[in-house]
Amino acid sequence: METRKPLFIYDCDGTLQAPTMFTWALTKKLGLTNLSFQEYKLQKKANQNAMLPGMADLVRYTATLGNNVLLSGGNIQADGCPELYDLKPYF
């Protein structure tokens, strides 16, 4: 019998990435950064969106277990953050 791998479906906006101000505030609240908003934005090379804390690691991990699918209502190159675009091989 064939072993089946699980399918992990991610929604781009609100699950993997969010507005940069929100992700910075959450990261700061969790104690993961001491950077100012401008420094954070430069470090992440973020435009209007940035990855939520921990989501890049989760995507990489689930790719080792099965298949990842990304749902997005827009163009990942134009609307996505650079970190999300860098994860393209995992989907």
C-alpha cells in the first residue's frame, strides 16, 4: 500500500504574512526584537508586508513532512514580502 504524505495549505495574507507594522509590533511584544520600526523594516527588506514570527520555520518544517500549498489572492512577487518569496521552493 502506498504511503501518503499530508497536505499543508497556507493562506498568504494573515497567516504567513501581515502588514509590516503589525508584524513588528507582534515581534516586539514577544520580545524577539529591540529594533525600532524603521530598523525592522530595513532588516526585513519589507514593503507593506512582512512574515509573521515563526511562520518561515513552520513552512520549512512542514515541507519535510509532506506537501505545502500556498493560497494567495495576489501576485507573490508584487504583493508578498521578500521572506515569503524566498520560501517559494517549499510550495
